[in-house]
Amino acid sequence: TPTVAIVGRPNVGKSTLFNRLVGKKLALVDDRPGVTRDRREGEARLGDLEFRVIDTAGLEEATEDSLLGRMRAQTEAAIEDADVILFVVDARVGILPADRPFAELVRRSGKPVILIANKAEGAGGMAGAYDAFSLGLGEPVPLSAEHGEGMADLFEALMPHFPEPDEMEEEEADPNKPLQVAIVGRPNAGKSTLINRMLGEDRLLTGPEAGITRDSISLDWQWRGRPVKLFDTAGLRKRARVEDKLEKLSVADALRAVRFAEVVIVLLDATIPFEKQDLSIVDLVEQEGRAIVIGLNKWDLVADQQGLLKDLKEKAVRLLPQVRGAPVVPLSGLAGSGIDPLMKAVFQAYETWNTRIPTAKLNQWLTEAIDANPPPAVSGRRIKIRYMTQVKSRPPHFAIFGNQLDALPKSYSRYLVNSIREAFDLPGTPIRVSLRMGQ
Ligand code: GDP
């Protein structure tokens, strides 16, 4: 894990920042008798960044005459060990002569440094921050270690210095990798027919009396020059067709296909839509965290197409709140219509599923969302949401930091998820939120 050193003259708030980063897991390393508490170390976490943090603050209690020399030695040692340095100044009082020798040590080390203007909360908080530019250590990040403000900006500043934690990132980068698409749905929804039509050949047998279809579970296809791997369950099911086990089998098969997929097309029979089994298939896709598109098949059999589409879109919103805004596309596998809009929706859903929202934007939004609708106090406990970051994509996963979050009502989490969807245009994709306390 990377090491971060907190450096600066006495009284700028290094210990407070250290405590804020380390939280309750505070570890005093050099607490043996006879050893001064010159150096504290702890395991810190900020967003999804995990690091070792070294504080040089213990010396603030030392006597004046010995202070500077010892602090200097400590600071040098900490800088030596660090991958990144947080250089802390006091945003209220500005830069004092005492800041300069420490800044000089940092500069000479040539290591990456983040300049922190601490105590920046409230009015007048930034009075001395402009001074800080004169140190030549770059733009200061305003922060209030005591109040926990500005931690998202600190996260943003630290992140580039850390190795990329998300192993999914690489997968996204390769444009030649086929998009993995599963087509799932109740028996007779028309999955095989649709796949046949997509492939433009009778590679699967369809119809009620179809026996064996094929062995492989995936089929390679191209849509407008883009490679697509189709996963389907119909073949497997039909081979093992046993009427009384039908329901069970199709769900197990669906799960299998869903796990392979990035985007899942849930195919409904538009003449008998939103049956119980359809809803549990959508549930399953959501739980597996896949991007989702709803296909309304057999549209050729529908008389009042406009009326039904409106009706089914409303039903989708009501019956499938967990994937609010998921695209609903009418089509006919048999007639071969609607496949283009379907695939457009599939690629769009894939983009949405991959969305990454910068921390700064997210927190701008969060402040507004909380202002508009503050979290309630629950049995006298004041819930405080401090900031959030996106820890993963595919599907988008957010971590919310604050105090007493275990008391946060489910309805409030839902409010946040729904507003994130709206604000950042994330229709239909599953969204994950984890609550983290202590920072
Ligand atoms: P699967 O079990 O989901 O693979 O469903 P099949 O593809 O085997 O289709 C079941 C039945 O529905 C067959 O009789 C198909 O001909 C019929 N079917 C499939 N798609 C359509 C469609 O778009 N329109 C109409 N009218 N019938 C369809």
C-alpha cells in the first residue's frame, strides 16, 4: 500500500487530519516507554483509496528549544518513507515564516505533494489560503479536517498518485472485444426466433415441438460492424424439456446466461407481458448487476400499438422500480422488425452501465440533493452525510461517507439513488450504494 506523510509546522492541524483519515482504527506505533510519540502511523481509507499514513504531529507538545530540530528530523524521515506528501498550512492565518523550512524540505524531496489549506470551514476560512500559492507547491486544497469538509477534494487530489484499483478498467479499453449480450425470458417469449433473425439463418430450431438445438452457449454476431456475443438459454432448455420442471429450469438457465453477459435483453411476450416470471427474471438481472433492456416481442400481434406501448412503459416504471428508466423496445423477431432500435438500446445501456462520475461533480450534486431534502434525525441521532465517491462501474457503485449512516432510512437511500439516476442520466442500470462511516 502507498504511504502518505502529513507534514507541516506545529498547530496547522496535522493530528486532526491524521485522526480524520485513520478514524477509529487509530494506531500508535511508537508508544513504548522512553520513546517519544514523534511519529504516529495508521491505516487510512478515503473513498476506495487505502494507504498508510504517517503523522509528524506528536512533537507539538515538545519544548520549544528542542522542537524545531527534532521536528525537522522527523519530517525528513517521514518524507523519506512517503509516496505522497500532504503539506498542511493554516488557511486562516496564512503562511508564516515557520512554514517555509518545512516547505523547503518537501520541495527538495522531489516527491509528489498536495498542498492542504486546513481550517477552511466557515466565513473567513480561506483568508490566508491565497498566500499558500507563494510556497510554490501548487494550488491549495481547502479542507476542514475538524469538520470533515473537503475530503472529496482531497480524494480527488490523491487519486492520481495511486495505482488504479479497478481491474474492470482494462476490459473496457478493448474495442474489438465483443459485447456480451444475453437474451432471457419466459419459455415461448420468442428468444430463439429473435436470435435466428439476428443471425439471419436457422441456427436454432424454433417452435413448440423443437427438440435439440445446439451445443454451444454463445453465438458470434455483428451488429453494424460491432462484434457481439449472444448468450441464449432456449437451446439448453429445450433439450431438457420436461413440462413440470419448466419454470425451474428456465430460471437456472437464465441465471447462467446472465452471468456471462454485460447487457441482458429481457424478452417479454407483448401479448402477455409482465407475468410473475418476467418480474423475477428482471429481479435476477438487477441482482446480478447487469445492464438491462426490455424487449416487447410479438409486436406484430398487437392491434393498438401506440396505446399498448404507453401502457407498458407505465407498467415498467411501476413494476420495476429497481431499474427505473430501463429502455422498453417493441419488436418482432418473427417479422424481423425493431432489431435496430433494440441493439441501439443495448449499446446505450452498456455505455450507461460503464459510466464514471468524477468525485467533484458527484459532491456538487450531493450538496444540492441534501439541501433539497436533508436526511432525517432518527430517534435523536443526527445523520450526517459528508461526501461520496464512485468506487466502481459496471454497474455504477457509489460509497457514501458520513456519521450515523446505519440509521439512514431505506427511503432516503432510494431518494439518493433516484436522484443520482436523474442528475447523471443513468436510466435503467442497477445502481449500488454502500454506506461507510467514520470519515
Ligand atoms: P423461446 O422459447 O423464447 O425460444 O420462444 P420461440 O422462439 O421458440 O418462440 C415461441 C413461439 O412464439 C413460436 O411459435 C414462434 O413462432 C412464436 N414467435 C416468436 N417470436 C414471435 C413474434 O415476434 N411474433 C409472433 N407473432 N410470434 C412469434
